[in-house]
Amino acid sequence: MNDNIRSLWNKRPIIISGPCSAETEEQVLETAQRLATTGKIDMLRAGIWKPRTKPGMFEGIGVKGLPWLLNAKKQTGLPVTVEVATAKHVQDALQFDVDILWIGARTTVNPFSVQEVADALRGVDIPVLVKNPINPDLELWGGAIERLQKVGVKDIGMIHRGFSSYGNTQFRNAPMWHLPIEMKRRFPEMLLICDPSHICGNRVMLQDVSQKSIDLDFGGLMIESHIDPDNAWSDAKQQITPERLSEMLGNLVWRSEDISSQEFITALATMREQINHIDDELLTLIGQRMKIADKIGEYKRDNNVTILQTNRWNEILDRAVSKGEALGLSKEFIIRYFDAVHLESISHQNKIMYDQK
Ligand code: PEP
Ligand code: MN
């Protein structure tokens, strides 16, 4: 990796933008120039091969788009990144001096494909960004990263692009923020950036989702930008013009993790200590709750009663939701929390029913 790319790779935040797909040479060059003019972009992106959910949609311009990108790079000085899904894509991209590769969500789900890409990268010194798999499975995401590490890829980053979920939500791909946060915990040194375009699937929420990722200490953004978004050949609804992107980036607040004043450090330490205390108390209480559930389990066992009693469970939830709401806790949180506690109780009671008799 040359020094330019090395310093780009280490820059925070790193901002990547460009069209969902390279369509024509003019479109690629004009997008690149207008993005470069903003002065806020570190790197150009463009899809050359597009894995599409349904046949008949635009499947990418293919190899012939690579010289366009190389041209855009020469004209603007911006390095470029493309998505690769096969060994051939890797070879083609390398031939046209692509600086960073990314693996798309539909590829990360498939260990065969990821392994094929990894094998093609053995001995190649190029950074690779790995998008999360379409489904919320952190083992698959981590597995793809490990496959790259195993062949010797040294510079790996992660892109959070949201997860597919059944039914309509306000997002195209639900962000499920706790999942990228868990990946950050598993790979603390690794670059993690957010792709709000594929999370939102529309233009209106882009700024809020971008800001949310910044507030969660993501290291950068990949946002799709098109000179004529409404007429884009793919993902038209979510793309924005370079000028709109510039405006949006200007509105984002990049908070730093740097700690400056002594007063701030002390206040923060005190509050963190308070949180630790409360967490300890909560854990102790949950432990006590489980002990009571164990007792109920013994009682159910001795009286031949089923473990799950739906009415009782509904009663617990109703109580908790109304109490929680009065305390400013959302219904979603209460349900998720009580589901987890309930599952743990059931597994305790199962043990009692079947292991100890
Ligand atoms: C893309 O970046 O245009 C793309 C296809 O994204 P994803 O793999 O996240 O769906
Ligand atoms: Mn796209």
C-alpha cells in the first residue's frame, strides 16, 4: 500500500462517496468532479458488478467501467474503491489500480464466495472493507473477516449497512445498532464505517442515520451520490447529488472522543462509577429473581404444571410496560429486556424439570 492510501486508511472520519453504479463514463467523471469540488470526500466509490435481488435489474456495467474510474481518479486525485464478489473481480480491479476493495452484503453471507475472494487476495497488499451480511448474523460477518485475515490481508475494515428484516420497517435495512457495536467490541482496533444509504433506502433519513453513527463513534461514512439521483440505474430513491451531500456533511456534528478538561474527566469517572454500581445491583437482583424462578420451577415440577403459563407471562409484560413507560423506558426496550429475562427463567426451570429429577 502506498503512503497516500496508508494515510487515507488511517484518517478519521473517512468519507467515501460515489454512485451506487458506474453507468456511463460521463456520469462517473462528472460525479467524481462534483464530489471532489466539495472538498469533503476522501475516496470515490462505484459499483461495477451489481449483485441484484431480482434478474432483469441493472447488473452493473462490468469491466468496461474500470478505466472510467481510473480516469476519474487521475482527474480528481481521489482514490477509488469497488465491490468485488469473485476472484475475477479482484483480478480486474487490481489491474485497474483500484485502491481499496469492498465485499458486499450479498457476498458476505456466502462463505464460498468470501473464501474465493480471500484466496484471490493471498499475498496482495490492499485494504478490504467487509459489509455486514444481509441477515443479522455476527458470526458470518466475523467469519468473513477471519477468512481475509487467514490469507494475510492486513488492513481490514467493516461497513455497517443494516440488516434485512421481514415486513415493512421505516428502514430499507434495519440498523440494529447493537450489532455493529458488538463487532466493535470484538474487533476494537478495526475501522468501522456506516453506510446510511443502504440502511435508509431513502434520502430523508440519511442525515439522522449518519449523525447516529457518528454519535456511536463510527470511523466514517460511505454514502451514495449521483449527478441525477431520480434517474439513477440502481438505488435511485436513496442517492443524493454531490452538492446535497456536501450540505449534509456540513450539518453533521463530529464529536470527539478526546477528553480535554480535568473537570470533565472527574465528572465522567464519577458517573461511570455510578453506572457500575447500578449494573452490579441489577445483576444481583436478576440473580435473586432467577432463584425465585428456580423455586417456582421445583414447585411446577412437583405439581406437574407446564413451565410456560401464557396468562402469567402476559400479566408480567403488561405490568412492566406500563411501569416502564412511566419511567421513560420505551415499550420496545421493556419487551426485549423481559423477553431475555423470561428466556433465562425458562431455561432455569427446564433444567430443574429435566436434569434434577
Ligand atoms: C452497494 O454498495 O451499492 C451495495 C450493493 O450495497 P450492499 O452490498 O450493502 O447491498
Ligand atoms: Mn447501492
